[in-house]
Amino acid sequence: MTQTAGTERPATTLWERRFDLTARGTSVRTEILAGTTTFLTMAYIVLVNPAILGQAGMPVAAVAAATCFAAAFASILMGMVANVPLALAPGMGLNAYFSFTVVQQMGIPWPVALGCVLISGFCFLILTLTGVRQLIVSVIPPHLFAAVAGGIGLFIGFIGLRNAGIVVASPATLVALGPLTTPGAALALLGLLVIAVLSVWNIRGAMLIGIIVTTAVAWMTGQVTMIPQPYSLTMLTETAFRVDLAGVFGAGGRHGLGLFEILFVFLFVDLFDNIGTLVAVTKRAGLVDASGRIPRLNRILLTDAVATMVGAVAGTSTVTSYVESAAGVQAGGRTGLTAIVTGLLFLLAMFVAPYAQLVPLAATAPALIVVGGLMLLPLVEVQWDDPLAAIPAFLTVALIPLTFSIANGLAFGITAHAVLKAMRGQATRADWFLFVLAALFIARFAWMGTA
């Protein structure tokens, strides 16, 4: 009996030493469920990213493999190095900018555009090592942290409602209630009901169960169609190591300030999208300390920088942290083991990338809706009776979903906070970087208005 106990304890000790499972109130089973939930809510990127970058002339099958590889590498690295339940993949928004603006409008070949992504990742690395990225995080006041979390909650909830067809575009009112009798909306409402009922009964894995049930119903009712495309892992070579750094510097000469514009957008959007997502997910996971600081912040930011560089070499646009990680956190994920599980599933997806549409958007949409609602909780921390806190917080919360940009919400919130603090006579020398950021945001908005 003594030998048996002695052979069991080292394994337990190893898990505890590596991921602090008990200290964070979780278990291996819970982490696996959470990582799977995160993967299922992120799996759409395996289809969407190749479709977008394919319009830039990139080989679709190769991009599918590169997307899976980049997401797998980044998520596993995040779990191992930073031990946080934060998954990463090629970012939405930045892939559209890469394809439609950089390649199609500016006429820059996609290997050169990948070179811009690689350089931006290197710049992220330098900014992190020199402490500039951490400095940016440190000047954001606590009420804006809470507002970012709430704004992202509304954002991903809106994405879920849109993916489900419950909210649709309207030429008269911009958005409107969609027909709830369509198959997609009906399936999403079913999934929402399943997740909600299981959640009120405090059943772990409620979202994963809801996604599986909705997917099964979709298949049984013939609502899922799949058209496999020719695919092989060897196709990854069509984008891997195709980065054209020489062309990047040549592009600067031919396009004037175009190169600086590209690098600025890649840097700016990825930087603040990451900060916003990082704050929201770690806050929801209870990983923010009493002073509002995020432990292992330097490791998290370094991982993101390295992931962007590796993603560019593999053949995809900027890799960034995903707000869908909150789905895994809500399912109980609290450690890097969640991110590792997500990464391993992306690695497996490399072999079956064209089959990612097995899980329809209608099945993952309910999870996004529920998580979006639950992420509004930090808004209770905002002092809504104090205009200095309330006005910047409201602008942040409102503009993240309404402009479909975490960066825009942060920009409005930080700028409003800096201006009101100065007008109230509370500005100090210690706030110098806050006002530098506000000035840069104002210049950015002015530039966008004339572009």
C-alpha cells in the first residue's frame, strides 16, 4: 500500500507544481472541458481566416493549415509559459485589413504583407522587453478595465446573436430582430435554452453540452452541409517561409508612408485588442490581484509577440488572444492547461481542417451569448455616480460593440478619462504617459478622418 501511494503522489505533485490546479479551484477534468469549450467557440476561424486571406490570393488550403498551426503553437505556448486560460489564433479584423486594404487596395503582394506582420511582431517583442507595453497597461484606470470587460461582453454577445440570425442588418435601423423561425435562429435558441437551464443548475460543462446537443440536432435535421476540399498537410509549404522582408523595405519606397501605416495598424490594433481581451478574460478567471494587476503579464505579452512572428512565418495574419477564451473560463478553466488543450485540438484540426464546419455557427452562438451576458458583472465596479469614471466607462462599453472594435472603445475611454482628469484639475506628472496615449489617439482619429 505504501509503494502504491508513493507512486501516485509524484504525478499529483507534478500537476500541482506545473499548473496550480487546487490553488485555483479546478481539476484536470474541468480544464479539459474548458479547453474543449474554448476550441469549439473558436473553431470558426479555421474556415473564416482562409476564406478572407484567400481573397488576397493566398492558397486557401495552405492558410487553413497555417491557421491551425499558428493557433496550436500560440495557445500551447501561452499555457506552458504564462499558465493562463488564454487561447490565441489569427485575429479577426486584422485578417480583413491584411486582405482587403494592404493587398487589394494598396497593391502589396501577400508575401510582403506577411513580412509586415513579422516586423510588427518583432516590434511587439521589443516594446514588451523594454516595458512599454506593460506601461500602457499600468496607466489604464481600474474603471476602464471593468468597462473593457463589459464592452467585450456586449461585443461577443452581439456576435453570437448575429451568428444565430437573431439580430440581422436593417437599412432603416442598422440592426433589427431577425426571423426566429429560420433553422439557424431556432437551433441557436434551442442551444441557448439548454445552456441556460444547465447553468442555473450549476452543471459544469453546460456550454460544451449545449454546443454538442445543438450540433447533433442540426445534423439530425439536415441543417449542416459539408463540401470537403482537396487538402493535404504538405500544402502548408505554399505559405510557410514565404515572408518577403526585402519587399517590405522596397514597399516603403514605392508607397511612401504606406509601410508605416501598415505597421502602425498592425501594432496598434493588436496591442489594444490584446490588452482588452487580456483584462476581460483574466478578470473573469479571477487571476487579477487585489491591486488590479495581472500576474505573469510580461510572460503573456512575450508569448503574444512570439506567436505573431511564428504565425507570419507559417503563413497567416497577426495572431492575437481571443475573447472566446471567456467561454472556457466560464466552463471552469483557470490555468494554462485550458489553453494547452485548446492548442492540442487546433493541432489535431490540421489533419481535418476542411471538416471544421461540422459544428455550425448556430451551435457556438449560444455560448457566446451566455458568456457575453456573464461578462457584464465587472461593470458593478464602476462608480456610475462619478462622471469622471462613468463617462469614459460608458464610451468604452458602448463603442466596443457598436464599432466592432475593442481598440476604438479603449481609445475613446482613455482619451475621455485623460481630458476629464485634466479639466478637473487632477492631472499629475505621473500621468504623463496617459496624456501621451490620449494625444496619439486624437491624432489617430484625425488621421482616420482625412484618410
